[in-house]
Amino acid sequence: MSTEAATLPVLAQRIPTPVRHVLRIAQRLGAVLSWAALTVAALAMLVPFIWMLGVALRTPADLYAHPASLWPHQWSLAGVSAIARDLPFGRLLLNTFVFAGGTTLLLLWFDSMTAFALARLRFRGRSVVLFIIIGTLMVPFQVTIIPVFLTVFHLGWLDTYQGLIIPRATSALGIFLLRQFFLAIPTDLDDAARIDGANNWQVYRRIILPLSKPALASLFVIQFMALWNDFLWPLVITSQIEMRTLPAALTLFQSQGGVDHAALMAGAAISIAPLAIAFLLAQRFFIQGVASTGVKN
Amino acid sequence: MTVTSPPHSRRRPRWNSAWLFMAPSLILIAVFILEPILQTGWMSLHEWTIGEDSHKWLGVGNYDRLFGDDRFWNALRVTAEYTVAVTVLQVGLAVSLAVRLRRTTWFTTFVRGAFFFPAVASLAVIGVVWHFLLDPQIGLVDAWLGALHLGSYDFLQSEALALPTLIAVGVWKYLGFSMIVLLAGLQEIPAHLYEAATLDGAGRLGRLRHVTLPGLRQTLLFVIVIATINGLQLFDVVYTMTGGGPVFHTESIVMYLYQQGFVYFDLGYASAIAWVLFVIILVVSAVQLRVLRVNDVD
């Protein structure tokens, strides 16, 4: 199709009018078909989620009778009440919020201070610090998880919020992205503030941070999403169900024998719901957040 | 002038407060990233059991054992196959989607949102859903295949199909992420380049080859590196969908590391696996950066 389009303008002058019409119709048809295919593909992406909701809200008998049906024939809230009985969902939601939210807020604070120093202050060893931070960009935490686990263990922080939060409260990627953003803010603003007697902290707090809201919002979204969905880390740092996050708790429930499918899918739906709803309400923020990670320079 | 001014009237030197600003991040990076990398290396040279004060020095014993361990080589192969397949499929599909969804209309906004949606959900939770979706008795996939007379498959219990199934789920999950990053990259290509190419007689394919792909090089590099690093860390879906089975056919490096470290508590051996993974990630990233930069015309 694309080669047709490529040669079309060149050939157009030599082709008789009726043939040209046919070609144009064929091209239109191709475009319509490709849009139709895109629509089907887009809906197919969502099928697992629709089906998950359906299974959570139907009776087991209905599921066995009509496995090919995406939507319930017999509605039931038994799965929801079963999962609410078997897992401390309020607590798990709280844990996930505290872990993802607390870590992200600390991370934004620490990373923005470091990025400020790297982008705005002169000190000996700045390039060495920057080099080390960029170097750690490539190190996934899976690589260091064993000694980090031991450190958390020796601190007595297993099964605690501080154990979940503190080791993850800075990120090389965050420092790097914020530094790039800060570098683009004109230094005239700092100079003006300094002439008025502002110190470094005031420049950071009153000038740089307020002007960096878009970058901070983007970083918040990507970090919160990554931590909310994190699995291996809470799996290793917590063992009691009361301290687990939603993904780690759900798999614990899955591994128990004689799984209640409706309950399991209800649990999955509840785990996914907060971020999914946030995404539906503020799609732009998510897209901007993710897009900003890849923007060059 | 400043040299002659008395020291006590001078403002406090700037480096002092810079280190204060960086202290929290630098302490965390030192304690939870740099030191653990070294400690992983140190531990990998010992027989390390949790709760004991002294650890038996093994030298390269763990590495000797590792390189003779079929289960390790298998995990390496599984991880490599998964990483290559997911990266190629994900990035290839994401490029073709991004090019098609470039203009912003209500329709493209919906399609982009739908493709991105799986990226919002936890991979572990998605693994739980897919595990059940692929169930040969009551799963939707089996029911729909049956309705189309395409046969019945136990995807996750089949030695031939288990890994390709995980690959498909991986592509489904990360496709939208790559697409969004590539769309952002597309916005940065100046429109006049397309106009110039069209004036020079370039068709759609010509513009893709000579304007879009070169303009996207940096973004593509980023997306490929991220997809590769993600692939090498394969764990969540293995844990929730197959547990590494059938018979280790989907056991990844991180899964094997987790098993050795947190199930068998053989921390020295697990550290050796982690160290090898670290070296692999560094080498692969460095090679990708080099290869994709070498072609750079600028």
C-alpha cells in the first residue's frame, strides 16, 4: 500500500482519469481497512481487563457454562466478598499507597535537591558525582537485591514501611531527568534572587521548584506507577500479609490451593483499579510522564 | 579584590551547601547501590549462609559451579530468547503504531489510550489474569479458539508454547509504553523536513526511511535499551504464570536468582548469578549504545 502511495504522484499524470479514480478509491479503502484493523487491535488490548471484570462479577456456574462469553449472564458479588474476607484489602491498599506514595514523595525531594546542586551549584567533584549517577542508571535493583535485603534485615526493617521505602527513595533516572529540566531554566532568575539576598535553599525552594512543576509531575507519575506495580521488591522485603502490597499479596493468594476464580479476579481488579481510574481521568499526565523519559538531550 | 577581603566576611563557600543538597541521594546511592554491587561481588566468592558470622571462602568456586550448571545456562538461554523476541516485536510494532497514530484526533487518542492501558497495570497482577485467561478449561482464549475450531492448547503447560506465550504477554504489556515514547520523539522531527522530502519526490516509504527513522534514532536507541534491560530482568510473569515451568522451560535468570537466594538461601551462589547478570546488562547496554551510535551520520 505504501509503495502505491509512493509512486502515485509520479504516475498520476500519465494515467487515464477512470483508472485514477479506481486507484484513489482503492487507496481510500486501504486507509479505511487499516483504521478498522487498528480499532479491532485496540479493543483486543482491552479484552483481558473486560473479561477480568466479568469473571469477578459472575457466578462460577455461569463461568463454566459460558466460558466464551465476555460478560456475565448471572451476576454475583460472591467473589468480591470472598476476597474481602480472605485478604485484608483495606490494609493492602493502605500499604501500597504508603509504599508508592511515600517513596515517590521522598524521591522527588531528594532527587530534586541533588539535581539542583548538579545543575546550579559549583563545587569540586561535580563531574565525578554526575558520572557516578549516570553510571548507576544501568544497574537494576535485582542485581543488588541480596546485599540490600541483608542490610534491611540487619537494620530490623523487614516487614516495615521504612524497609520498603528508604532503600528505593532515590533514583538516578529522576536525578538525571530533573537536572536536564533545571538546566533549561534561565540562570537570570537565580541571579536576580541572589541579588535580593536569597540563599541556595531559597533559590531551590522559591525559584527552581515552582518552575519545575511539569517535570516533577511527570516524574511523580512514572515513579508512582512503577512502585505501585512493583513486585519482586515487596515480595522479598515483606513476608507477613499485613505488610504486603497489592501485587505481592495477590500472588500469595493465588498460590494457595483451591483458588476461587471470581475472588482472584476481583482481587486483580481491585489491585489495578486505582491506577486505571487515575489513568482514565488524567490520561494526559500519564502520557506526558512516560513521554518525558525518552525525550533526548 | 576578593583575595584581600578578610576571611570572616566572605560568604560561606558554595561547595559546602552543594554537598548538603546532595547528601540524602548520595548516601542512599552509596548504601543501597554502590556498596551492594561490591558486596555482591564479595559474597559471590564465599559460601554465604544467612545468620552466620563467618563465611567460608570459596574463591571462584561459585563461578566454577555456575558455569557447569545446566540450569543456569538454560536460564540464560530463556532470558536471551525472551529479551530478543520481546524487544524486536515490541519496538517494531511500536514504530508502526506511532507512525500511524501521529496526528492527534479523538480516534488516535482512543487507540493510543487502549494500547497504553496494559502499561498502567502491574505485570504480576496481569500475570495472574493471563494465567487464568489461558486456562484450558474455563479460560476465554481456549473457548474462543474452540469456537473457531482452532483446537485446544494448554499454553502454560506446553514446553513448546510456554515461553512464546510469556513473550506475547510481554509485548502486549510494554507495546504502548514504547509507542508513547516514540510518539514524543516523532513530535521533535521538524515538519519542514517532511515538506522538503515530499518536494524531492519522496513517497510515504521514502519519508519513513529518510526522515522519520533517522529523526527517531535517539528515541529508538532509548526504547531499545529500556526494552532490553526490562527483558533481561524478566521475573514477574514467570513467577505468576509458570513458576519457571514446565520443567524449567521458562525459568529466567532473575527467577533462578530468586530461587537460589530467597528459596534455598544460598546467598553466595545467588550473588554469583547477580554479578553475572550485572556484567551482561552492562555489556549489552554498552554494545547497543556503540552499535546504534556508529551508524549516526551527524
